[in-house]
Amino acid sequence: MRQPSHSRHGLSPEEVERSRRENGSNQLSHKKRNSFFHQYLESFGDPIIKILLAALAINLIFLFRHANWFESAGIAVALFLATFVSTLSEYGSESAFIKLQEDAARISCRLRRTDGVKSHPIGEIVVGDLVLLQAGERVPADGLLISGRLTVDQSALNGESKEVTKHPGPGDFSSPDLREKNQLFRGSVVTAGDGVLLVQAVGDRTFYGALSLEMQEDTRESPLKAKLAHLARVISRFGYVAAALTGIADLLNSVVLNYGGHPELMLAELQNPGAMLSNILHAVTLAVTVLVVAVPEGLPMMITVVLSRNMFRMQKDHVMVRKLVGIETAGGINLLFTDKTGTLTRGKLAATCLITGDAVCYDDTRPLPRGTRLFDLLALSSVHNSESMLSDGEPLGGNATDRALLGFVLPLPTGLPVCQKRGGIPFDSARKFSTAAVTGAFQHTFVKGAPEKLLAHCRRYYTESGDIRPLTRVYPLNQKWQELTRDAVRVLVLAVSESPVTEQGDFDDLILIGLVGIRDEIRPEARRAVQQVQGAGVQVVMITGDNRDTAAAIAREAGLLTGSRRERILDSAELRRLSDGELARLLPDIRVVARALPTDKSRLVRIAQEQGLVVGMTGDGINDAPALKKADVGFAMGSGTEVAKEAGDIIILDNNFASIGKAILYGRTIFKSIQKFIVFQLTMNLCAVGVSIIGPFIGIDAPVTVIQMLWINIIMDTLAGLAFAGEAPLAEYMQEPPKNRLDPVMTGPMFGQVFCMGCFTVALCIFFLKTDWIRPLFRFDENPIYFMTAFFALFIFTGILNSFNARTNRLNLLAHLRENHSFITIMALVTAVQLALIYFGGSLFRTAGLRLSELLFVLALSLLVVPVDLLRKCYRKLK
């Protein structure tokens, strides 16, 4: 890559264009997005969709000759809705994320070119540009710092929370290294100072861009897709067997039963080619009808509808879903690796307490009175011995510690003494202190630094009123300091020197203002959220770059460490010494990983997945992206880098661990909703298949017509999917253990409910069709159509009532019903349409208007499914 020369005036327009041609632009490449039509075609790869395509083809071949196009049209409509809604949801979700990326690309920076300093979008930066940087700005490209001095946060790149100082120095950019003091990298944040960056790499050639390209790979199949693929295979086998049995039974009925088993008549039928062809076509027609009824063509669409609906719900809870499968996968997580900073903690340093020379602690419970002399000294020290400044009443610039100290004394009192800073020594990690000499109302030097550096030199201290007294009791202060350190609180000493201080630190008789505790506080809701997630059977492991003691203190406060002997804290060095097998055995006991490296995260995810676990990972930096991509579900933080967001499946907009808990709850709710829908649909399918098979043998060749079956399919698929998609997320779902990745979506209790209620409904329908005393109740002798209308109504009403049975395992069928308004609305609509079909369906639906007494009798008979299922539920609870 050719490096253009630079001058202090920057590039000319001609040089900018030449550099762009030779070295590329600063735009990051993204994997080419499939068109809507291409994504639509890909959706036909779903196993159930394939079954429906085969059924549609058979329908067209064997049924079209009889002009029974209604069923074929029904299958085609179901196919279109399932694939179209799925594609639309995925495409819309991806479009929303692309908009976020475009918004990020419009961020501007200041470039110095020959036409002066102007603001340009970061995408217009080229190699050789001069970028002006100051506190609060993000480095937009890789390059060399050629002037100024910067303090930079590179945690997004290397995971290390410690800020580093950058300054001009010898050396070029031939060997990019995050540790080099004169090299800056895209994605870093300037926390203090100002300087000029000479751009050396842009776009995909930056450290940031190279990692972004690595993230654009496909991940493994989601747990739900794997389970539903298995269910599709089971259902298809059931459908094929049922269809085959139906076809064989129909042939036996045509050839054997119709002739009373007489050999001569049966042989004559078999030797009649025209008759046998008609019999075979009739058998195949019936078999295909049963196959179509047996296959739940609404399942793909229902999954998409429930995922899409909950995706919009989750956005209100600060959770943006990039990929629909991310929601349902979240519900199956049984191991979650989480960041500390910004997720469990606020992600912002804050001063939490002041300990004075007489060992009095001022904190939230006992605030330091404003207007006292001691408060004025604390405020003056925080304002002047700092690289941070006030902007619109908020701390700006400087490092995180300076901003925390300044925030501790805000708002500043109106009567604060006026001073001017006349010099000082900036903080340096080697010196471990900084100073600020002031004049005006106060004429001494403020000193700030590490307790081990300053506390031993404090001979006196200020009282609350500002009096100076001898500091004779240092032990209580040392004790407080050690206690705070054990609780992951960083301690600084603020003092005053009445004589000048040199860079060598020749302190003499310092006057103590106090010890200030600074920490990244645990979010107030974090502990309860961690308990909720752990209560859901999810192992939570905190991964942090902090040292072991700090990490342990945060983990205890967050509730990750409870004091159990089995709980393990490991650091990166210990992880490296463990083989994969040893680490796999220790994995269930690990709660904290300290001093973690990016490679540790990816390794932990890999080993956990090899154990069959469904793994979640949180992250915000470029260094987190590989693990986010590899995990079953990646939670990227809203304040994180674009690379992390692109690698993740779900974006936590408020960076809050509690929102991750909500995502898990929504995932479980989705899984429950899908299970409820499957129970309802398979119960109705079993009834339809059973009646279709048994009907011809009891003298009723078509108990349900093709057009009636189309209406039944609409209820079972489209409308039921919409109804169950609105099920409310219940806290009780978080008290259940997570599902294993290999666990089937159909459980034993679900099979029991489908079999029990399906068989009962079939028995009820057969009872209705064959009982002699029922037919006269529906004017059978006058016209059989009234009787068949009543049977059609019975079939539909039992299905509606079974939907109430399927939606809850409680004895109270109305439990949480008001929280799913769509269920009430849709079932009321189905009932209304069914009544309209009874009275206005005519010959198209083979219906005729029933009398009120007839309708009430059908309703009463249909209601039997409710007490029968209540008995089943009671039996299960007693087991």
C-alpha cells in the first residue's frame, strides 16, 4: 500500500482522489445482502414446506381432474403466507439493522486539508488524511499520532479497561501494534487530550475492518430449527403412514367390504380395469386429503408470526432483534457468558464515598454537607486538579477518574471560592500522582494520587469546618482503604501541599482532604436479574479483564458467587494451563473468568457447545465479536462497536443485564406459544384424520367436504397461529429448567394431551354420526343436510374449545387470557364466521340454517371437551 506524503496543510482534492483510488475508501465491506426474492426462494427449504409442495403436486395431478381446486388453492395459500411472512420479517429486521449501520457511517470527524479544517463523514477519510482528535471522539481510522498527546480507551479492541497514553514518537506503521505509543486504531475512544492523526490504513485494511470481515460467516443451526426439523420428520412419517392406511382401507372397502367378501364378486371387480382405476384414484384422493390434513402447514408461518410479534414487543424493553432465531434461541440458553462493564455494572466510574481524616465516611446515606469548608476544598481539588472540564453542567474530557471526581461535587455551589490554576504536574502511572497549583482565594497546591504514594506523607487533615488538625490516627484510614479495595473500590487520596511539589514527589507535610472511593457501580437491578436468570437454570459466568480480587468482589455483589465450595474463579493464565478436557470438566463450576483474553471467550464457547450446551455470549468490543458470532445467541451491547453488533443476534439497547433476562423470558414464551399451537393443531389434525379414515367405514363417505376442510385448515393454521402468537410472557417460565439442545419440541405430556383429546374428539364425532337417537334431533328424515351442518358445527366448536384447553396447563382456562387480546378476538371471529357459514354457507359449504335448539345442543355437546381435559389435567397433577 503506497503511503502518500503529507504536509501540515493536509491533502489537496487531487491527492484525496488519488489516495482513494490506490488505497480504497474508509467504508467497511459487508456481506452482500440477498434480495427479497432470493430470500423468499430460500424459505422453501423448510422441511414442512417441502412436504406441502409434494402434497400440492400430488393434489394437482390426481385431484384437478375432478375440479376439486379448493384444497389445492388452500395449500398454495398456506405455502405463500408461510414463506412470504417469514421472508418479510427477516428482511425487515435486517433492514432495520442496516439503517443502524448507515447511521453509524454518517458520524463526522474533523479533517485538515488544503481547503482548511472541515467536518467530513468518516467514510470519506483516505490514507494520508490529517484527522484532528480531541476528548470524547472515536478514532475513525488507523494511523500515527504526529502531534499532541492523547489518553485513549482501547478496550473495544483488546478488552483491557486500562486507558493508555499515546504520543508522537519514532517508528512507522509497517508493524501495527496496539501497544505502540504513537499508533492509533479505529474504534478506540479519546478520553483526554488532543492531537493530530496521520491516516495509514482505512476501511477493511484497518484492525477493526479486518475483524469485521471475519464476522461475516454463517452460524450453526438454531436449537428450535433443529427440533422443528425433527418434528417435521415425525409428523411427515405419521402423515405418510396415515395416508397409506387410508388408501389401503379405502381399496379394501371398495373391493372387499362392498361385496360382502364374496370371492366371485371381488374377482370380477379386480378384473375390471376401469373400475379398479376409479377405485385406485379414489383411494389416492382420500390418501392425499389425509396427508394434507395431517401435515401442519401453518407451523412455519406460526413460528414466524410469533417471532415477529415478540420482536416488536421486545423493542419496547430495549432489546433489538437482528435475527428472528435469536429470540427463540435465547429461551434455550443454559450457559451465559457475560461482560462486567456496562452490563452488570453501570459502565461508568463514579465517586461513591469520602473518608475524612477523622475516619468519618460520607456517602449516599450520610452526604457531605454543602457550604462547609471541607466541601469547598474537595470541589476546588476536583475542578482544578483534573483534565476534565464542565460542559453544560456535565463533566467532559479527561479520563474516567477525573470525570468521576468532578461529578461527585456537582452541582458546584454558587459561593465556591474563585481560584485560577497556574501550573501542575499531570498524572502518570509511574508517578501515581498529579498536582495543580492555584492562586486566588486559595494559594496552595492540590495533590491527588494513590494511597500507597501519598497517605504516609499526610501529617495533618482538614475538619468539616476547615480547621487543620494533626493526623495522629492513620490506622483507621488504612483499614477503610483496605476494606474498600476488597470491595472492588479504587481509592484516591486528595490532599493539599503548602509548598511546591516536584515531579520526583518530594512531599512534605501534606494536609489530607480525604480518601475518595471510586468504582463502576453494580446496576441496582443487576443482582435481582442475575438471580432470575440463575433461577431459570442458566449458569452465568462473568468474563472480565479485571484482576481476580476485583472480579470476585463484583461477582459477590452481583450474586454470581454465593460462597459454595464448588464455585471456581479462573484467570486467563489458569485457563491456558488446562486442557480442553480438563476445562470441560470444570465448566459447570466456573463463575468468574478474570484477566480474560478474546481467545479465552471463543475457546469457552467452543468447549461449552461441544458439551451440547446452548451458549449465550454478551459483548461490546471488536475483541468480543468472534465469540458473539460463534455463540448460539450473541447479545451485543447498544453502546458497542458496529462489528460487535453485526456479530450479535440480539442488541441490548440499554446495555443492561436485566434486558438479557427479558430476552430469555421472551424466548421461553415463544417456545411455549409454539408448543401450545402444536398441541392445538395436532389435536385438531388427529380428529380430522380419524374422522376421514373412519367415515367411509360407517357409511359416511365425506363427513367433511373439501371446502369445509379448507376452512378448518385456515382455523388450524393462520388464525390459530395469530392467536397463540400473542401469549403473554409469564414469570413462571423463568422457574423452569432450560431445554436441552437435543430435547424434542414435542414432550410426553404434549403427546398425552394430543392423544387423549384427539381420540375423545374423534369418539365424540363418531358418536354423533352413528347414534340413532341424535339424527332425529336434526331433521335427518326431512333433509340430511341439517344433520351434516350440525356435525360441521360440532367439529369446529370442539376445535375452538380445545384451543382454550391447549393454551394453559392450569385448571382455570381463563388464566392470563386478558393479557392475550388477540386470542380472544380471533376465537370470537372464528365463532362468528362459523355461525355465518351455518346460516349463509349454502351449497358451497354444504350447510343449512339450524334452529336455536339444534345449535344449543351442538354447543352443549362440544363443551364436553372442557371437563374431559380438566379430568386429564387433574390426573396429571395427582401423578
